[in-house]
Amino acid sequence: MTTVNARGIILLAHGSRDERWREPIEAVAARVTALDPQARVVCAYMELATPDLRTASAALIASGARSLRVVPLFLGMGKHAREDLPLQLEALRGTWPNVEFQLANIVGEEPELVELLARIATKS
């Protein structure tokens, strides 16, 4: 079923050849879906796994999404986030000019995640 103007959320991670690596990323996707059942949530990967950002975007747009929020699941501002991702988003905006693409902050730079990681590190 296609819902016009559905909101899409793409959880973008690095990627790995090891299938087990996807499990925490997919767990985040399941939690996002539980928090926002109206949103369409997909995982995408920069390399070594599929789908890539373009394929994930195309699928969401085909399902009716007209607003896509890309959430980079990186701990820091590396080359992918600093250089590759802006170029990919520019290309997506050129391909789908009627779709809004929003880029969230890198999760590792969010104060809530920094606090959570510090609490995990200091657990006894």
C-alpha cells in the first residue's frame, strides 16, 4: 500500500561483509518504527553491504515518501560523513528535486549519545 507524502527515515551506517554487523543497526530501525509507526524506516550502508543510500532512497520514494531524513550512524566525522555523504545527497537532490532530503547530525556528536556512552563505560 502506498501512502502519499509518507515520511522516510534512512539509518545510514558504514557497512560490513559480516551479516551479524547489521543486527544493531536493524535493532535501531525496529525501535524507530516502534516510536514512529507512520514513518517508513530503512537501513542503508556506505559500503560492503546493501542497500546503498541511493537504492534505499529510491525504494522509499517509490513507496510514497516525499521527505527523507538521513541519519548517519557514525561516532565521528570521518571521510564518509565529511566528504562522501554530502556529494551523495547533492546527487539525490538532483535526481529527485521534489523530495526533501534532510541530513541529521552524526549520532556520535549528539550530547545524548556521548552521555550514554560515558555511562556505559563507567558501569561496574
